Amino acid sequence: MKASELNSKTKSELQQELLSMTRAQFGLRMQVATQQMTKTSEMRRVRRDIARIKTVMKQKEAQS
């Protein structure tokens, strides 16, 4: 997910996106714990997407 895509979303859409990404992260952590994970790069991608979402949310908050 790109930051430019996130900038066009509203605050509530960003919150929903953050919620879905944290759920995805939890699911991936469970896969790691049960040794079922095949694509280890997914953890990194999800973690960075969460950081991007939080950054855009902070930027929008500072603009208000």
C-alpha cells in the first residue's frame, strides 16, 4: 500500500484499514507460532503498512 493511496482516505477509512491490518498481523503471528507460515516477507509488509497508516493518521491530525 502506498502513502499516496492512504492520503486520499478519510480518518474513519484509515481506522478501518488499521484495524484490518492489525488483525492480519495477529493471524500471521499465529501462523509463525504454529509453524504454518510459508511467506515470511508478509510479516514485514504488514508491519510497514501499519506504520504507514499510523504516519498518515498523525499527519492528518496535525493538519486539523
